[in-house]
Amino acid sequence: MISQRWLRIIPVALVMYTISYVDRTNVSLALDPKISSMMHDLLMDDRMKGEAAGIFFLGYVLLQMAGGHLAGKWSAKKLVSLCLIFWGACAVACGLAKTFHQFEIARFLLGVSESCVFPATLVLLAHWFPSAERARASAFWNLCQPLAVAASAPITGWLLGAYGWQTMLILEGALPFIWLPIWWFFIADRPRDAKWISDGEKNFLETTLEREAALLEPPIKIPFWQRLARWEILVMIAMNFLHNSAAYGCMAFFTDGLKSKNFSPVEYGWLFAAPYVVTAIVMVLNSWHSDKTGERRGHVALVYTLSGVSLILSVLTREHFWLSYAFMCLAIPGPFAALAPFWAIPTETLPRNVFGPVIGLVNSLGNIGGFAGPYIVGWLKTEYHSTAIPFNALGIGMLVAAALAFLLPKSARIIHPKLKSN
């Protein structure tokens, strides 16, 4: 029987983060001049396009560490509720922009508004799912990233064709306000706060999570900031930077490869969505096997390698449209499929009062890659009139990230025979 935790926490968190991801990906289609007038209306070139797509992440880095700390010390539920209000307002403001600079400001503030959500949700999951379930819980939640694209891209393409980019951004930007009451009434910060699970499961979870936290505490008291001075955190930041550079650099300029064909806006949406359907499948399989074996680093390196090699091959075969497109379908899953085992590592190797801020620190600095990737691809494309050079660079970056994965600490697997799982 499936535990109530999997039916209440995961779906509500998944939809919540799916909405946030729609707000950061719909701009990729809106910025395509073949299906939208946005670049023309805001007087943008390819360099400005990359800047507009990436500036979200300069705001996104600001409150990550504070978000992880607040979620652990205060309340992940309340923190995310506040974020839903502010990012909904900023997402709607993006659709109301009349100039490039107005749009940039709205996108930057949208990033700030969403910056607490990722670390807060990871802390929430760590309060509900012991280590033997954590990669799967994280993967099911992170399915929002490919599902947001796969589900929304055809709709976004249709809205662009029927109503234009401004109406599309306003309608999709209002979704957080709809989901806020559902988040508030369904989510509880910890098992002890929930009225919908049995006392037996509640006590078991609290005991299990406390025991796991105790095993990670050092034998002597170490100052908080000294706990953050660990070399593996620098490795995780570098990996996350390369990961986000590839994920968002490809996303912002993926439709450039579709321009050789006369596709309609809806066809653009479906072709944009297909790689993210593949991504969802790879994410589930990779996280399931990672939890089954208790191994994290190899599962990260494997999908990074698949992504890097496939991205380079998509460039080498670009004269053959469908073959190149097939390689892109294999290149895009890597950064996303690595998320679950990657983020399981700090929750399984760091003390409880540290992993929240560490997640925020790694995610904030690593997400500078979300700005750097689109910006560098846009700049190099303007210089060389092709995405071949920047896509090759992103592919090499993923191979470097795969090698760095083996510098991370191994997770200590803790077996709980009676653990209720999905």
C-alpha cells in the first residue's frame, strides 16, 4: 500500500515547482522570432536574448542560502507560501513589460522571488523521507522540470500563436495564486505536524530521521561556519555551475535547430517538449536504481556523460536534422536526471543543521550557470552565426562535471527494513 506521504507531499510539491519552472522556461519559446514577436517588440538581438533568458538566475542566487536556513529553523511551508505570492506578481509583470529593460527587471525580481523555493523544498523532503527513499522522493519532485516543459510547451506554443507573448506570460504567470491555497492546506512541515498519518508511522519516521541525523553529527561541537568550509562543497558548486550552463544554454537556444523546417507554433511546442518526456523517464529510472543500490556518484557521472557525448554528436550531425534532433533528445536529460542522486549526497553526508544552508549555497552559486549558459551561447552565436561552438563547449563542460562527481564523498547507506515506501 502506498504511504500517504507519497500521495500528499510529493504531488503538491511537484505541481508547485512545476509552476515555477513554467515561468522560467516559457520565455524560451517567447524569444523565438519564428513563432513570437517578443524580440521584435522589445528590440532585442541574440546577445540580448541570452541576457534576458539568463538574468533570472542573477536574482535566483540571492536568497538560496537564507532560504535553506529559514526552512530548517522556521518553516518550509510558510516560506514557500510567501514565495508563491511574490513570484506570481513578478511573473505577471513580465507579461506587462513594454521595453527590454522593464522585462529584464521583472525577470530579475522573478528570480529573487523563487530563490528560496528549491532549498526550502529539499529541506521539507528531508523532514519526511529517510535516506533509503530520498533520491526517489527528490526525483519524483524534480519531475516537475521536464514535465513543466513537456506539458506546457505545446500549450505555450498555442497561446503564442493565438494571443501573443504578453497574454501567454500573464496567464501562465497567474498560476501560483491558484496553487497557493492547495499548498497551504495539504503541506505539513514535519510528520509530527500532520494529522493525516497514523501515530505508528509518525513515531517511526521521527525516530528514524532523528537516528540518521545523530549519525551525521560530529563527536565534538564544530562552529557552524567551519562546517561549511569543506572542499567537497566547492566541487558541488563547480558541478552545479556546469550542469545549469548546459541545461539552460540548450533550453534557450534549442529551437534554433528547428528553424530549418517550416514548423507551426504548435509543432514547435511538441518538438520542444519531446526531449523532456525522455528526460522524465530517465530521471525516474536513474533515481530508482540509485536508491536501490545506495550509490550516488556513479549515477550522477553516467547521465552527465550521456549528456555531454550526445550534445557533441548533435553538433557533428547537424546536417542531418532528425539524427541531430535525436541526439538532442539524449543530451537534454543528463543535467535533470542527475538531480536526485546529486542532491541526496549533502543530505546523507552532512549534519542536519548544515545541509539546508549548503544546498542553498551550492544551488545559488551553481545557478550562476543558468545566466552564464544562455549568455555565452547567445554571445558566441552572434559572433560565429552558429550554435555549434557554444554547444560543443557545453558538452565538454558536462564531461568535466562527470569526472568531478567522483571527488564527492560516498553516501553511507542506512537500511531500514520496516520502512514504508512507495
